[in-house]
Amino acid sequence: MVEAVDQMFRQLEALAPDPNVAGACPELPGIVLHRITGRVLDPQDPRYLDAISGYQSMHDDFLKALAAHPIGRALALLAVGPDGVALLEAGRTPNTVTGISRAGPGHAIRSARQVYNCHHVVPKSVSLAQGQNINHPGNLVLAKTLRRGRDQSENPHHFWHGLLLHPQLHRAPPHEIPIYVVRPLFPFYPPVNQGFRTVEELRAKLKQLGAPPLPEMWEKRILAFSVATRHRPYRVPERYQQITQMFGNLFTSEKRDDAAQLAARADLANRAAAYAAEFLPGGAYLNGQPLPTNHQPKHQLPIIDRDPDLRPVAKTAKTPVRRQATGRTRARSQAPKPQPTQTPGVKI
């Protein structure tokens, strides 16, 4: 697994050699569209069911390997802090308390939590070419999310699905089509929960956390992301929060009835299609119909047009090789580790 995680970082670096790409689209900072060719699977398709069981069997090892990788550990400390890293080391998704409040005397104490869940970049409901592993670390991202039943309007993962993925997969034709998946340029999203105006600020924060130094490319990506968010914590733009909430509502108890579920999915796809057309290029499918070839999206979200390499990687070493980009980072000794701390009905 550590080799596969190291491969994941090499692929992330190769996707966007220019770090400034991370700030190209303020509505979706740190995101590129990855054009793949695929077909939407029926929920009872054996490939879909195998993807679910395969994910459950590798989930814990992936999180442990991510925390053990030098770049993964530094990025994890920035995104989820020492307590979150301790949970990763135990094979658990980060779920840490960020604040405690009490409405008044006699009221119960409430805790604010920062929760990251592991999600697929190419959804499990999309087929891949033979030999590709939908559960490869290169197809996984830990995105900040919320527990079921809560206000989902600012859930980044639900935002990606509600805005771009659901309209493409809903009523998709039964053959291969171009699908534009939302690919974060970081293994954690958002990658930081505070702004950094200079590389010195970022390095000071890493030192404070006891994190290994980051290669220069990753430093620049984080700074570009911070510029795009105006050096503030990332929030789903208010304009899109209704469809983000609607995607979250698909999984509430009221939508478990088949008829209610189908109606809710159709309503979301219809509402989101106009927004999606502002980001997707000509030829992309929305509600089963391709956009005109001369369609020009309003927002210029970078598009990557290459086949994902999600093949199993040969095992070469027990620990990942420490890769540094500059003499400064190569010369620096390793920092001490913190102590533990579609079609209707498609499930995405």
C-alpha cells in the first residue's frame, strides 16, 4: 500500500506541473476536471458490488499508508492536525473537535467537529477499463464532509456531485461517454483550513506542527489555493449551496422510497444542469444529452485529458522513498512525528 500511495503522489504532481493551476478557478480552487471515457453501471452490476467490498477491505491500510508517507503526513497535519493524523495512523478517518460551545447556563455543551471522509474521484458507479482498480489510492481523496442528516450546504464532496457529477450520470446513455470527474490536486480537500500569504508563514506552520518539510511544488500549490480563497477557509459558494443541500437530501430517510428517490434525483439533475454547463465543455452529457460542440463554459476550469493509471503497483520497498524538491529540504533532518494523537437509481 505504501508503494501505491507513493505512486498516487507522483501522479498528482504530474497532473499539474504548474502549481498555479490550483488557483485557476476560485469557485473550485485546487480542482481540475479529469476527462475519462466510461459507462454508468447499474447498482446491481457485479463490478459495482465488487468495488464496494474491495474498498472496505483496503480502507484502513490506505489511511495508515497516507499518514506514513512524508508528503502525506505533512499535508495531513495541515488539513486535520495532530489528532487527525493519529486517527489516520489507526486506520480511521479524521474526526476531530475544533471548538466547544454552550448556548447558556443549563444548556448542554456542543462540540464543533472537523470531519473528513474518504471518497472516490471516479465514482464507483462508473466502469473503468479492465485492469484498472477503482479503489486505487490514486482514485481516492479525503474530503471535508458532514454527518448524515446535518446541513450539507457547505459539504465540498456533495458540492462536486450536486454541481457536476450527478447531472452527467443521471439518465446517461447505456454506452461509453465522456465523463468529466472532479479531481482534487490534493489528497485532502480543502488542503488547509487557514490562509497562507507567504511561504515563510507556511513553513512556520509546518514547523509548529512538527511536520516534515514539503517539496517546493506542494508549497506553491498550497499558496495558490490560499490566493484563490482570499486567504480564508474554503466555503462552498453561496450560489451553489441549494443544489449541494439537495444532493445531501438524496440520502435522508424521506428519500428511501423508490419513487421519492427517483423524483428527487430528477429534480436535482434538472436544477443543476444549467450550473454544470457553466463549467463543462462541449460534448459533455447533461441529463442524457450532449452539450453542443461549440459550447463555451463560463468558468475556465482546467481539464486533464489522459487515462487514469490505476493499475496495481509492484512492491519495491517497505517504506516510501523520501522525495524532496530542493536542497533546503534535502538538508533538513526529518522532523519528529507527533505522538498519536446517470441513470435514475445510480448510487454515487
